[in-house]
Amino acid sequence: MSQTFDPRVFQLGYVGLGVTDLSRTRDYYASTMGLVETARGDGASFLSVGAEHHNLVLQQADEKTFLHQGYQLNAGTDLADFTRGAEAFGLAPTRKSDAHPGIPELVEIEAPGGNVFQFYTEIAVAEQGYSRSGISPMRLGHLAVVTPEAARLRKFYEDFLGFHYTDDIGGVATFLTCNRDHHVVNVVGLPESRVHHIAFELYNNAHHSTACDILARAGKPTLWGPARHYSGHNLAGYHYDPDQVMIELYTEMDIYVPAAGAFEPRPWHEENPQRPMSWKPEQMTQWETSFEFDLVTA
Ligand SMILES: [Fe+2]
């Protein structure tokens, strides 16, 4: 663990995707996932889970692409100070005004592996609030990124942003957090550059069955789970969005307490106390449920 200071950010704010059919993908995220569109224009759609102005940016593109990941900086952060800090770290930050609706100022940084990050302090609220239809998750939780530059990207998260290491699976998938969630990002080292999955937190476990029913009616089969992972112990189910970007819906993720260097105790933990560790690649579901769908290569 090389992390030595408090994280500069406290949550994953949004994910930006290039999509091949904007109206089809917008319809899935609005009608099936139950996100609310808060702005559109220039071939783009901005969608909110319900609190912040947007948690997802969809941009019409020739092929599916991973555009960027947005993080909200700690309250009181001075963007000029943050920009100077990035330069001192050897990065090339760019200040942008009104680049997104609802975000007056952001700082864009290209991190290792061509991963584009956007950082901001202020984002407007979603005036329409939470949807009352579709799955309507509670919040955007985390992102899993596949990159051939995993070691360097991990250093960016840890040494520049202050993320905590919380677990890894076989040294290939590394879990990192900037808040109480077991992970806010999962960095997967493979010779590809893409999103592995985007994860939304549900209200409770009963919400999983409601969500799976809604997905089934929408012709979006649940491909893996719901089942309890080992790493993070989240109860997770996965399906594909219209461009075959994997979407995770989860509850009961482990809560990390940095001062303890351990997770809050849970009856389903393997260790007491449960601390960050390396899991075996075959340790995918604690329930030993069998799935034909290969979650690792998907
Ligand atoms: Fe996940």
C-alpha cells in the first residue's frame, strides 16, 4: 500500500460512454434502469439517478467507447490548488468552463492508459429527483476499468488521488476506494482499454428481485447472480446494456474503515477482522453458485 494521505475525492460522480444508438441506449437507461434525463443536446444525453445533475453521460459515437470518469472533489477544494497539484505530479490538467450542463468548472486529466478523468467541486442537483418507474437504483457506486496500464493507473488512484487499496483478485483486479464503500474503482489489468462494468447500488435485497423482473420484461436477462462475491461481499447481479456494457446492481457491499485498516464486521466474512487481502481468481461467488456466463472475460 503506497497511499499515505486522505483521498482528494469522495465519490464517483459520473461515467461517460460513447454509444452506437443514442435513442436506444437512452431509452434503456431511462425506462428500464429508471434514471432521469436532465439535459440533452449535441448528440448527448445526461442522466441522473436522482440526486446530482447527472451520473451518466451518453454521447452518440460510431462504436462503443469509454469517454471519461467524473469524480467530485472534497468540499472546499480550490480548483486552482488542485490543478497545481496535478502539474506537480507530472500530469497535464486542463481547466474547462461549462463543459457539462450542471458543472460550471471542471479539471480534465488524462491518466495512464488514456483514461480521461474529470474533477469538479460543484454540480447542480437533479431537479426532477428520483424516478418512480423502472429499477431506479439508489446511487452510482463504482466502475471497473480494463487497461493495459493497470500498475500505472493504480498509482494514479493511490498516489495522486489518495485511494485506499482494499483487495485484489489474483493480482489482476485491484479494488480501490475513496470513501466507505469496499471499492469505488476496480482496475483490471488486461491488454484492452474499456469499461468492464458500471455498478449501481439498490435499496435492499428485495430490490434485486424487483430489478430482475423489470430486466426480464425489458428483454435484458440477468447473466450472473444475484450472488454474494467474496471480495467486497456485495450481493451482485449483472446484465448488459444495449451496447453490451455490463451493468452491476448490488447491495450489502463491505464498508471499509481506513483508521482500522479493516472492514466493518459481517456474519458472512471469512476472517475476523476482515482486512484487505488477495483472493484467488476462482473465488468469485461465496455461495459457490454455478454460472455459465463468464464474468471475468465478459
Ligand atoms: Fe463491481
